[in-house]
Amino acid sequence: MVKICCLGAGYVGGPTMAVIALKCPAIEVCVVDISVPRIAAWNSDQLPIYEPGLDEVVKQCRGRNLFFSNDIEKHVAEADIIFVSVNTPTKTRGLGAGKAADLTYWESAARMIADVAKSDKIVVEKSTVPVKTAEAIEKILAHNSKGIKFQILSNPEFLAEGTAIEDLFKPDRVLIGGRETPEGQKAVKALKDVYANWVPEDRILTTNLWSAELSKLAANAFLAQRISSVNAISALCEATGANVAEVAYAVGKDSRIGPKFLNASVGFGGSCFQKDILNLVYICECNGLPEVANYWKQVIKINDYQKSRFVNRVVSSMFNTVSGKKIAVLGFAFKKDTGDTRETAAIDVCKGLLGDKAKISIYDPQVTEEQIQRDLAMNKFDWDHPIHLQPMSPTAVKQVSVTWDAYEATKGAHGICILTEWDEFKTLDYKKIYDSMQKPAFLFDGRNVIDAEKMREIGFIVYSIGKPLDPWLKDMPAVA
Ligand code: UDX
Ligand code: UDX
Ligand code: ADP
């Protein structure tokens, strides 16, 4: 029986290993993590992450050929294939701070593998890492190997949160990069055989190590670029009276462009896009390519601009001040169907509103108050988040309340900001909400999920991203 061990039971490691276990009954899969509560949660009925369809997959395999454990060394020693799916955040200090990936977790994982391995292993890079990380890891393993042979592969994960199980069941492609030596190719084949249990052969692509690593960064940069492109156009739509939904539809009909990922929004978030682009930018700079670095940096700048533009729109339409006003925030996660808040646009929007002394009341169906408070207290790189340069003061924190009910959050509010496209926000009783609010009642739709005309009939003053402006908003001072 082939044994797989995965280091890191997070958003990537957990769902990916659960699906491998489901699709490959002949393989024993063990997911290990240094975090005791995280593993306990994976072994309970309350999984540590919310992902549609994940519960069923875990229920079917857990205890059969899928295990979650803190006994890292034992499972690493026994495994034939080791996936490394530990966190790789952006460095917060030292060389490359704010741009380069922090590989501390990766390096300590590699040293531990070298320490405990007693037989040959295939080590698979699963978390996004800068190009040439595989080479560094290979060196650590080789120099500490005591004669054991390690083959390193890059197998980047392309799943998106909220659709992770679907993406894993039917991936557009599986990418496996390896050394072009006979041993390297043998390792590539071994991993290919795992995926071949459910993925059609023509969707399993094999490349060299660097191509696989760079493809992941490039794919995320291209996706994020589409959103920044359409968001840039959304600003122009508001200025001219064009409608971004009509423009995006017309543009997307060109089969060379395609219709997906052209939804204008308050800004993209998530653990990957910004981090991977920063990575790409840093790699370009290190390789003496400042023009290329600046080209990609602009994708992040437009994203930051979109968030500050939204905040400015809120403040300027409400008579240029939100001081002491209750603003309801519907949705805090970076997209629907996940409880993940990493890099969510909601953090910057809330900080921007708090900077103007608003009182914020937040409702998100999957995000806890504890998480929201932690996110809002976090310090960011100043160049990276221009809206709010300082960490939040304790008094500002007191201006935030979190509820488990959209009606509670909006009661008595002057304005509502929709920041995540949760389906349930489409079917709220907006008449009831309107009646409970201060007048004039403002509705700022950062995801274009509500029918603006219907809301105007109820009485709301409505702002939708990239749509022709409400007469009210037109009369307000121009937004920078
Ligand atoms: C992304 C990639 O899609 C995935 O392939 C990669 O492996 C990891 O990064 P994820 O971050 O989970 O996945 O979510 P994604 O669906 O890509 O959304 C990212 C952000 O872009 C979200 O904040 C989303 O709301 C936003 N978005 C997406 C838009 O604003 N408009 C769009 O049209 C699409
Ligand atoms: C373009 C648009 O395609 C067309 O829809 C519009 O109506 C007019 O402008 P055109 O300029 O004639 O048409 O040619 P196009 O095929 O788009 O190529 C433009 C340039 O891009 C060419 O120099 C082409 O060589 C280059 N190109 C195109 C690339 O370098 N790489 C590509 O993948 C595609
Ligand atoms: P991702 O979205 O990439 O999956 P997460 O932060 O959700 O990232 O998950 C990464 C996981 O890796 C965390 O649960 C963390 O505790 C775990 N981790 C970090 N370092 C190690 C290590 N050396 N061994 C095992 N697990 C680790």
C-alpha cells in the first residue's frame, strides 16, 4: 500500500488529501500538523474550515484510509510520498519584507523530513512558493540525508476556496514538475499514477520544476489582472455613464477573452492573489527586471485603489462624514462559501470607515467575531495598504460590533455596505431593513448582487460598482 503524508492541515492540505483518500482507496493518507487544535477539529464533527461538500468527503474516508494526526515524525518516516502544504506568508521583516515569501515553515519542514526519514522519499511542493524553492529544499535534504535519496516535485494546487471539492474532483489540469533525470521522471510517474485514479490523462501535465513553480504564480497573476482590469474599467464606467456589467458581458463574448472572472468588485482578496503577485514582483526585481516588476505591481495598486475608491464613495455620499454613524457591513469573507478572511477587501474597507470614525456592525454567515477583531487589529505594510497606515487604536476597536443576524446588523444604520457576495444577501427582506434604518438610507453594493432599481423603489440611495450613478451620488463631490 502506498502511503502519503501531508504536512499542513490547512485550506489546501485538508481538502486535497481528503479527495485523494476518497478517490484512491488503495492509498493511506495521513495529514499532520503542528497545531493540536487544528488536528482535533479535523477529527471532530466541526471541521476547522468551511467548504461546501468537504464534510461528506471526510466522513466517507476518515478512519478508513484518511487520518489526521499530530504525530508528525512517525507519519513522515512511514510515508512514500510527502506533500508539503505549510503556510508561506509574505515576509514581515528583514530582507524582502512585504514582498518575498517567508519560507521559515517550509525550511523547518524540510529539515525535519531529512532528520526522520529512514527510506527514500518523494517530497512534493504543494504550497505556493517562489520559483527555485525546490532547488533550495533539495539542497537542505541532500546535505542532511545520511544516504537517503529524495526526489523533489512541484505540484501546485489550483483549487479555489468555496469550490475546492468541485475543483479537486474535476481539475482543469494537474501540474507536476520534476527533475529531468531518470529518477526525477520516475517520481513524476509515481505522482501521476496517484492522480490518474480520477483525472483524465490529458489533463495531467508534466514539466520541469521551474515551469511548474512559475505557472502557479503566473496563473494567479493573470487571474488577478483580469479583476484589476475590469475594476479599472468600472471606475471609468461610473465617470461616463457606461454600465460595467454590460461592458464586461460584451468584452467576455470575444472567445479570445472569455466570460469568466470579469465581475467588477470592491477588490479581490484571498490568500493567493496578492501574495503570489508580490512574490512574482520580488523575483523580477531580484532578476534585474524592474519594468516587469512594475507591470505586475500595478495589478495590486489598482486593487488597493478600488478599495479606497469604495470607502471614498461611502463617505462622500453621506455628506462627507460617517463620524458616529452606524454602517452595517454585510459579508466579511474574501468571497462567498468560505469563512476565510485572509486579505479580504472587507479589512481595508472597514479600516477606512473606522478611520473616518464610523461605528461598524458586521454580519457574515461564516466568520466569527474573534476572527474579525483579529483581522482589524492586524498591522499591515504601509505601502501595501494605503487607506489605513496605522494599526487600529483600542478606541477604534470598540467601534466595531459583530452580530449573527443581518437584520440586527442593519437596524438603525445610516448605510449598508455589501462586501461579500453571499447568496443570502440577494433574498433579504430589504423593505424591512429599510424601515428599520435612518433616513436617507444608503446601500453600497460592493459585489453587484442586489437589484439596484428595486432597492431605489423601496427608497434606498444605491451605489453599485461601475453602474450609472444615482442622481444623489452625482451631486456629491467627485471621488479621488
Ligand atoms: C485563487 C485561484 O482561483 C486558484 O486557482 C488558486 O489556486 C488560489 O487562488 P481563491 O483565492 O480561493 O483562488 O478564490 P478566487 O475565486 O480566485 O477569488 C479570489 C478573489 O477574487 C475573491 O476575493 C473574489 O471575490 C475576487 N473575484 C473573483 C472578483 O472580484 N471578481 C471575479 O470576477 C472573480
Ligand atoms: C485587433 C483585434 O483582434 C480585432 O478584434 C479588432 O477589431 C482590431 O484589432 P488586429 O490588430 O488586426 O485585430 O490583429 P490581432 O490578431 O488582434 O493582433 C494584434 C497584434 O497582436 C499583432 O501584432 C499580433 O501579432 C499580436 N499578437 C496577437 C501577439 O503578439 N500574440 C497573440 O497571442 C495574439
Ligand atoms: P494554506 O491555505 O496554504 O493551506 P494554511 O495556513 O491554511 O495555508 O495551512 C497551513 C498549515 O500548515 C497550518 O495549519 C500550520 O499549522 C501548518 N504547519 C506549519 N508548519 C508546519 C510544519 N513544520 N509541520 C506541519 N504543519 C505545519
